[in-house]
Amino acid sequence: MSIKRLESGARMSQATIANGFAFLAGQVATDPTADVEGQTRQVLGEIDRLLAAAGTDKTRILTANVYLADIGTFAQLNKAWDAWVPAEAKPARATIEAKLAAPEYLVEIQVTALL
């Protein structure tokens, strides 16, 4: 089985492709000055970009793990998520309150998709 890695850095790859799946690393906002809804839109855009680079798209996402710095912002996250996720292709999803890598990050999302 071959493994393809996209955008590899010193510690990790942004995506790993193997056995018919694309495994994305947790994505955070490129502009962390935005609120949760804005950061979520940025993250979802990065997910779209990485999935396209892997040869798939959001309609093929199987699972999503969402990490929120403050679970009290759940509704703001969902406002952006609901506008983005296709009604016919909602993945299994978990949402967890967690301390993220830097205090300016309010949301991080990791997905696994079928190619």
C-alpha cells in the first residue's frame, strides 16, 4: 500500500492519503483575529482546498472532529458549518471543548474523507 503526504513540514503533513482515504490534519484559521464563525469559515475553506488537492471533496467526508476553545461558541460554529456542509452528505461528527495550540485559535477541525 502506498502512502502520499501533502504539504509535509517539520512535524506533520497537512494530509495523508492511503488505502482510498484522505486523512487531514486539524486545520486552524489563517487569520485568528476573526470570531468563531469567521475562523470556522476559514478552516472549512482550508479543508475544501486540501480535499481538492487530495482528489476528493466535502461530499465524501466520513468523519469530522471539531475542537472548540469554548463550547459556549457552539452555535457560532454551527452557523458556518450548516452553511457549508451539503444536506445530503453530512458526516459523522464530534465536537469537543479543548485547549488549542495557541490562545488565538478558537476552533480546529480534522476530517477523514473517502477518495
